[in-house]
Amino acid sequence: MAPIPVNPAGPVTDRSVIDWLLDSDPAIRWQVMRDLLDAPPPAWTAERSKVETEGWGARLLACQDADGQWAGGAFLPAGFDRREWSERGQPWTATTFSLSQLREFGLDPESERARRTVELIGVNARWDEGGQPYWSGEIEECINGRTIADGAYFGVNVSAIVDRLVGERLGDGGWNCERINGSLRSSFASTINVLEGLLEYERATGGTSGCRAARRSGEEFLLERRLFRRLATGEPADERFLLFLHPNRWRYDILRALDYFRDGAALAGAAPDPRLGEAIDHVRSRRLEDGTWALDGDPGGRIWFDVNDGPGKPSRWVTLRAMRVLKGWERWYPSAGSRDVGERITRSGSLQGE
């Protein structure tokens, strides 16, 4: 592999870990180049272009049906038996999860393959829930949040779904897929799925005043809870939020949330909110002696192929996320570590969550 141009002003540490990340798939390498090495755009875009023809990206594209879908369905594979869900877990091979994974891999949205995929899905894919055209969205907030993220990334007009989600916010500022069944309290998982979609839409289009206001209220829902606590008691809302998953699919953990806030702060050119400090501390505490981070688990269920080496083992995906989150934080708080920030918050106001 040719030497990677590095911005000499960029804080590059733990070269052995960087080398380990680079000795991987193009889907990992281009993000390391952009986010950790501050390589110039021509370098990392050239590496990103390989996602279509090499490694995991090419492998997932090879699983695509002739009609543009995956596994013959939008949310569930064709012929899916509900017993599989109870015995093996939710399946992840259908179109919505495959498309989201290609976005995570970084398939170039301007490539011919990406444009053709988006077109075919628009013509042929229908949601299992009601038969709606794919790019019209479904009824669940989690699904619609990911559909917005995928559509905006791949150049689809998803403004109608955005408007719908803006109007579906709950009174506490976030979202819950159980709203349709009467829920009045937002959930961490639904909220992060929607926030990621709104951020991708804002990046692609500039957003709208309603979209930006909704994103701020959803962020505040998470920040008030320090990304994992209950607002009423200060106790963790779910201990699993402190475990690092990949792929997350629809599931929530604090590393996913921190990566979202890093992305949002970078888009705005603003400092990360100091209330993230406690979650940052947790990420730091989970680093292994060799400088990597381990995968705590994955969602289980039917998949096309693994992109990690298994729970309990170092994960390039988790390590990439953790390193870029910490880099983004330390850019703004280089002398006062996250623990100092967290202690100041504790003195000025209680650390409380959901």
C-alpha cells in the first residue's frame, strides 16, 4: 500500500493501532485516513472508491438481487418464518439493513452502482408493513430514521419522511417507535436512529428550520441523560448501553451516540457538549492494554457475513469509532480531560439521566 499523506499538525498517536486498522478492509481504511490521519480528500476518496470492488462492500453488493433488493424484501427476507426470530434473532439480510451497511462501509453515492441500486429499490421495494414504496418510508420512527439517513446519503429526496418525523416528536423531545401504540416517553434507540437520519439530511441539503430544531431537541433528550442515565433516578437506564456493539443495526449504545455527536460537532465546527464527558470517560476506561477496544456483542440473527472477529476480541470497527470520538473530544478539551469536565458538571449540577 502506498504511503498515506498525513497532516503533520494532526494528533496521530498509537501508530501500531493505526497500522492494525489500516491492515484491513477498504471500508475501514478510508475512514482511518480521513478521521484519524487527516489525509487530504484525494487520498481517502481514492481508497473509498475501492469499497465497490473490493472487500466487504463488493461482497455485500454481490448478494444483491437482480431487482435491486437484498433477500427479496424491504425489512424482512422473502419467505421469512417468525419462528426464526424467536430461535435465532431478528434477521439482518433484507434491503434496509444491507443498504445501511453499505452506507457505513462508505460506498460512493455518486458511483454508477449506487445510483442504479437506489433507482431499482425505488421501483421494486415495498415495505412489509403496508406495501408503501420504499423511499416513502414506513410507520416506525427507527426505520424511517435509517431510511432518511440512507436516502440522504445516496441522493434521494426524503423530505416528506423528514417532515413526518419532525411532527412525531414526543413531549420530552425525542422519539419512540412505540408512539403509535400509545407511548409518551422517548427511547434512546429510536431517538439515535432519527438523529442520525436528520443529521445526514442536514449534511446533504442544509436541512430546514424544523429539522434543525427537532435535531436539537432530540440531542437534548440524550444529553440531559448523559447518554445513558434515567432522568428520575440517575441510574443507568439499561446497562447494555455501556457495552459496545457492532453492527448496531437499530440498537443503542453510548459509543454510537458519541460518534453521532462527534459528527454533528464537526459539521457545525463547534465544541462537543461538555455533558458528554462521563460517556467519554467510559470509552477511555474500556481501552485494552494493546490500545484497541473489544467488541462486547452483536445483535445476532441472520447476516450475510461477519465484519468482526467475535465478542470479546479486539474490533477494528469499535476501535475506529472510539479513536475518532476521543480525537474529536481532545481537539476541544486538550488540557482538561473528560474526567475534569465531568467533575465540574457534578459540582454544578447532578448527573442525571432518563
